[in-house]
Amino acid sequence: MIDLHVHSSASDGTQSPTEVVAAAAAAGLSTIALTDHDTTAGWAEADRAGRSSGVEVVFGAELSCRAEGTSVHLLSYLHDPENPDLTAQCELVRADRASRGRRMVDLLAADLPLRWADVERVAGPGATIGRPHLADALVDLGLVTSRDEAFAALLH
């Protein structure tokens, strides 16, 4: 069994790359593709974990793109993580995600005790910050009981 679309805490997943690989092994998967949003930051850690656990790790990313004015996510596999154009584009997207997240926090903070530092804390260092991290911060602060509630009530 394989799963070619897996996220870790390098983007919006809840487990480190090592934990993702361990969970895959425990679930009986032979192969996973680590496809974090707009980053390859978890590749080396996942590779080490895969080698020690017997899970083959395919390197990938879920790239944020626009097609005819519509936002789409493109799964990319085995691309060159050093490609300067791709790296620059991923950095732009990550910066845009952070800017959008800050705007959302500012809007929510008008009614709720939420700060950008709360989001950064739950996301962890280097994560590609997205709405799931805002949801996690809301849960962590006790303002909602789950990610699902955060999305349904506040982040829709």
C-alpha cells in the first residue's frame, strides 16, 4: 500500500516527518510521498526515518499555483529542490500565506484573544503557515474545541 500525498509539520500536518513515516509503517504502508505545501524542508528527516523503518519515501511537494485565475494545488514529485526559480516561487507563496494568515488573525483578534504569536507557536519553526495553524491556535487557546469547529465557525 502507498500514499502519495502526505503532509508533515513542515507545512500543515500535525506530525513531524519522522512521526509521519512511523505512522505510515504502523499502518502497513510500503511507500509514501512527503508533499508538504510549497516546501521541501521535511525531505531529509523523512528520508532518514524511511531508511530506518523500511518505508520508501518519495520526495514531493504540493505547489500552490494559479490556472486561469483559479487557485490550484499541483502535486510535484522528484523535482530539484535546489532549482532557483522553483525555490524563489515557493518562498513567495510561503510569504503570501503568512501575510494572509496575519490578516486573518487581525480580523479575528477584533473579537477574540488571538495573536500571530499564538499561530507561530502551534505551527512550529519553519512551517508553511496556513489556515489549519490558525485553527490549531484557536483550539490551543480554548476558543473552539476542534479544527473542524474552527473551520465551521470562524475560518470558512
